[in-house]
Amino acid sequence: MPHERTSTGAAAAVPERLVVVTMAAAVFLLSMIQTLVVPVLPEIGTQLGASATAVGWVTTSTMLTASAVTPLLGRIGDAFGHRRVILAALVVTLAGSLLAAVTHSIELLILGRVLQGASFGLFPLAISVLRQTLPREKLTGAMAVTASALGVGSGIALVATGLLTQGDADYRRIFWLCVGMTVVVLGLSARAIPRVPGQGGRVDYRGALVLGLGLVCLLLPLSQGHAWGWGSVRVIGLFAASVVVLVGFVLLQRRTREPLVAYELLARRPVLATNLAALCIGFAMFSVFLGVTYFVETQDAVAGYGFHASILRTSVVFMLPGAIVSMCTGPLAGRLVARTGPRLVLLLACAIGAVGMVLLAVLHATTAEVVIGVVICNAAIAIAYASMPALLVLNVGAHETGVANSINSIMRTVGGAVGSALVVTILASQVATHRLPTGSVTLPTESAYVWTFGLGGLFFVVAALMAAFGVPRAASGGSTITAAEVREDEALGLAGEFASSSIDLSEPPPEPSRP
């Protein structure tokens, strides 16, 4: 069905530019929360006297919360209005940030990160607000700005963490930064988000509970398997439980009058192919981030490779250029989607990504070679995620937009979790012991990184196959020609939605040991 934008007096009273700035700020906050904690996980363990396993829950807890609440928040926003859901999510995020900033307990820090996980629902909600309030001719630019905030937020978060925690400074500074930013976004949202009514309908809370449980059973062993042991009873049992629960979720949705995620939506070939491509690119994204981060921070004098980079140098020199390229690629990708269609753009992005991964695997002896490889891969991921919302909108109705984008985000999260787990497993399984005057240290071999980058390239190829054979050349989702043409016009405005998510660093596992 074609999208119908609701216009109200409240919406008209709010300047469109303020709406765009506010939604971009919300996404900026989300990307900061995802990224800030990553470089300081070892410092958190040292300052709180916590084990590496406990510190790993600082990231795992946020991922589990996100998987459970993101589709529910998207559906509630579609049904009852996005303004109130965004404000509620920001209040919960503020509470979590405050708790994380003041606590000296690892358990309460983890609880704070659980509450911060509500911020993951801000992105699909922000996109829905823009769709409802902006005229179609301005939607492309607005989506590009909002998507660019993901890359900007992640890049700034990496640099801010390095600056705020120099000299073993208190890691809580980063959470006070979250508190301040959340207060700003909350104030902007209360002022700028128009009171547009929802589209009504019931919310399938039971389905949301079952889906959340299934995703937790899947993501928990992926994030903790390296610590628990991949052959342990807990890991195998949770994987088996996830299969049972997720199959049960599909069966439940088929019997529910107003399901959280309609079975037909999941089974549509283009939607399924797009979600599988998101999973593959999520894997590739983490293989770039984790592989490059660990590689450049390794002491070259000991291992024979690496650059002995500090956290700040890793962020600014090696990762920030890719973030900037992602920010700039969003608007360009939107124009490319408008000219050639999202399917061809996704194919192009995957081809570029595979080339970038091959370059990283083969050429990584100098700083310039690594930076070039990272920039190419990040550009590919940005272009790929720019095309996916357009592919989804071509095949879902307006009332399914929120939950469809939420499911796509979850698939990206699952792909990132799988990527994190496999990267850590590869780096831990291919190691060499180096003797030093002060003792010995065990580090991954250089070939382990070659395998890591090569595997990321393979997942880019699989994503390309999903686009080539899973998405028809003129996917219309079974609509009439007129409706399909209308929806395609809307889809072009959504290009760039995930354009800068290549620096989504929300849930990396504990890093391998480094000298």
C-alpha cells in the first residue's frame, strides 16, 4: 500500500530543519552510546577490579537489551505515535547513563548499560518521524543527514574516549558525556517532534517477549562463547533453545491476528534477501573494525607486524578517516539509488567491499595501506546500508515500516555478533609465543589477520549473491503497478538510512592479549 504522510497543525508549527537536526542528534547520541565504551573495556576492568568475563557483559548487556526492545519500540511507535516512544526511550537512556556515571560497581554498571540499550530503538523511530513530517522532495536529504550522524557520532566518540581517558583517567567521564548529550537530545525532542498520531492497531506484546527471548538465547552464546567454551553445555543449550524459540515465534505469528512481525513479511523473498545481506555486511563490518583495531595496536617490534598504536592514534589515524568517508557517502549513495535502483547499488557496494577486504589481507605493511583499505571497506558498507531501506520500502506497507527496519537492524546486530565471535576465535586459535626480557607474550599470527579479512570479503560476496538472486530486478512486493511505482518513489527518499553504520561498534568482545 502506498505511504500516506499525516499532516497536523502541530507538525506544521515545527520548522522542518529543526526536526531534521533533532533526529540527527538522536542518532548521533545512539552511535556515541554504542561506541564510547569500546576502547576502555580494559580500563573498566582495572578500575573496578572486575574480571574480563564480567567486563564483557558491559557490551553484551546492551546488545541483548537492543535485540529485545528494538522491534517492540518500532511497533509501538507505529501504533501510538513516535513522539512519546522516543521521549520514553530517551528518559530510560538518561537513567542508564546517570547510573553508569556514578556507580563504582560492575553489577550496577552493567544495569546502566542495560538501560542504555533502549537507545538502539531511536534510529528506526527517527526515520519514521522524518517520513511522517517531511515532504517527499526533502526526504532524501533529511535521511542522508540523519544517516551521516551515525558515522560522525562513532568517529567523535572514539576520539572523545581517547581524550577523556588519557593517562588512565576515570572511565566514568565518558558516561557523563552521555548524560549531557542525552539531556540535550531530550530537550530538542520535546520541542521539535510533532504530535502526529499513530496508525492504531494492537501491539503483540506476547510476540515481542518470545522474539526477545529467542534473540537473547542466540546472541548470548555468540558473545560469551569464547569465554564459556564453544562446546560447553551452556553454549550448545542456548543455541538449541534459540532455534526452538524462534521457530515457535514464527508459528505464533502465523496464528496471531495482528502479529508483531507478519509471517508474510518475513517470508517475502526480497525482504528475506535484504535481511540476510544485512547479516553478512554486519559480519564484514566487525571483521574490519576488530581486525584493524587489534592489528594496528600490536607491537611490531615483538610480533613482526602492527604499528604499536595507542587508543587515540588508532581512533584518529586509522578509524576516523573511514567515519568521515561514511558521512560523505550517504548523500551520494542516495543519489545513486535514485538513478539506478537499490538492487544495483547493493551489488556495487558488495563488490567494492570485497576489493577492500582483499587489499587489507594483502597490503597492510604501512599506515597508508591500512587506512586506504579501511576507507574502501567503510565506503562499501555505507553504500550497502544506504540501499537496504529502499529495498525494504519497495516490499512493505507504511504500517510495517518501523518493524521492518527494526528487524533489519537486528539482523545487522546478529551479523556483528557472529563476526565478533569468529574474529576472536580465529585470533585466539592462530597464535605464536614471543620471548621478551620481561617474560613471554602470546599474540595472534599475521596469518590470523589475513584469514579475518579474507572471511570478511567472503561475506561481502555472499551479500552480493543475496542481492543478485534474492531480489528481483523490479521488486514490487505483489502490489499493483501504480502502487509499486508510488512506493518506489518513496523508497528513493529513504536511501542513506543506514549509510554511515560502518562504524557501529556496539558489541565487540574482550580484545585478545597484547603486549
